[in-house]
Amino acid sequence: MRPGIDSIKLYVPGRATTGLSEIGELPYVPLASNESPFAPLPSVVKAIEEVVGKLNRYPDPGVYALREALAAELDVPLAQVAVGAGSMTLCLQAVLSTCGAGDELMFASPSYEGYPLLASVAGATAVKIPLRDGAHDLDAMAEAVTDRTRAIFICNPNNPTGSTVEAQRIERFVEEVRDDILILIDEAYAEFMGDPIKTVGLSLVRRHANVVSLRTFSKAHGLAGLRVGYLVGQPAVVEVVQRSHMPFNTNTLAQAAAIASLKDRDGLAARLAEVRTERAFVLDGLRQLGLPVRDTFTNFAWLDLGDQAEAFAAEMGRHGVLVRPLPPHGVRITLGDRVANERALATVATVLATFERDLSPA
């Protein structure tokens, strides 16, 4: 093994629901991973069916058709768009392109669980800046920059807390730090905020050469099982990031599905509206139970349960509802359809009765 490989901590995924048995007469409710509760749109299923017979051929290695569709949608040149097997693959490429041994990769804490892993794989030092009031503390992040800082992630909206940072504040942050530091705006959940967020990352990319926007088809588009995401940046940055791209890493089904999903704006809009309805329903239900719940701009709710997180999630699991504990911070509950959400709220009420400590806000 190369030096340092044994120190890399494996990513711990949420419990897969494939093949799980039922709890009595009720199946498990999978609310641990931020997946869409909806099957792919009919237009997407049709597009997949049309290419199934071509799977004996390698996928387009340049992902040209999808990149062209994205470039047209975003009104940017083709050279500013890169596609990968989920946005996590592109995050890794970007980190490998900027960070090495002795360098620093900065991000908020808690934020996306994959960021520390990226630092470890690159051999870089992870610099974790605590959230302030559940959101990125960009003042503290700016103060923590050193001559070894090479890249900074801003997860907006943030996973797992669901909080956001105003575009103007992010831009001020970009202007405060050195322009040789790559700023990665991770916008995996941006669609759930509505139209105003659509151009936040992109507008920063247009004005700052050291900013990239990362997006995915796994969340709002409901294509988590196909693994397809994209990065938008200035051509010079995209070219460098693509140097670590592995050929054929975006498969044929994923490319066809993503193009079809981009085209079906009405279908996507209808599903996003349903997510917003369910989000309001779940947040209201949790608050009625007295739980500490912040506003969220994503497809999940966040409970600030601190050191009670693991016990709470375990008890939920014993009642057949799988949620994601992130100790010592809290528990994340992904939004499902109405049936799943009603069962989740009922289970939360049952579980709360087992806790001696009051979990309500101070």
C-alpha cells in the first residue's frame, strides 16, 4: 500500500433497503438516504428503453450529447461543462487536481460526509469549520485560510442541515480569499429551492475564474441509481479537472436518462412542487411534536439531537423507519411520499415516548 492509504476511513453508507424483510405487515420506510421517492419520469423511462439494445457498445466517452444539452440549458460554452458518474466523482477530480500532501481542503462541519474522504484520498489535511446557527460560518472560514489552503467546499443548501447562504455573501467570501484557491459550490439540492437559486453558482462562475458549480441528477431528477452529475466552471479549470477523468465513467443509460429529464421541465416542476408540499407537512408535524427543527430548503429535515442522534435513529429503525444519524450533531430524515411521511411522523411520536431526556428546543 502507498503511505497513508491505511488511514483513509471508509464512507459509511445508509442502510440499503433492497432485500430488507418487513416489520410485521409493514415494509421498511427508507428515509436514510436523500433519494427521490418517485420513480423516474415516464419520458426518462422511455429514453432508457430506447438505448437498452445498444448496451453492447461503450458509452460516448466525451458525453457530448448530454454536455451539449447542459450547455444549452445553462447558456454556457460546451468547454465549461464536465460530466461524471455523480457529482461526487467530479468533486474527487477537482480535489485531486488541487490538493496533495501538505495541502488543506476546507469545508463546514457538519456538511456532506464525503468531503473528509476526499481529503484523505488526496493526502490533504481536512480543515473543518463549525457551522454557526446551523449554517456556514463564512467569516470563520475566511479567517482559517492559510498559505496551504488549496480548495474550499461550500455546500449550498447544506447537507445535512438544509441551511443556505445568500449569494451575495458567498460572492463576498470569494472576493476575500486568494484567487488561487478553488471554491467548489456544491449545489446538489439547489432545485428544491426554486428558481432564484438556479443561477447562484453559475453567476459566480461567470465572474470568478476560481469558482465551480457542482450539480447532480441524483436528487431532484430522481436518478440516484444511474450516477450522473455535472460541473460548470471556466474552461481552463474544467480542462484541469478533466485530466483525472476516467474514460467511460458515465454510462449509456445515465446519459440518455439525464438528457430526457432535462427536457421534461413540466414533469420535474410538478414533482418539485410535491416535494415542497411534503416538506411543509413534515416540518409542521415535527414541530407539533416539539422537536428542534430548522427551516430546510432541501428534500430532507434535520433534527438537532446532539448525542441522542444514534439512539433516536436506532429506535426509529426498530420501528421500521430508516433515518440517518450523524453523531454528535443530529438526525437527517429524507422526505418521502405522503404515506411514508405520515408513518415517519407517527413513528417519531412513538419513539419520543421512549426518551427520558426532553428533546424539545431550549
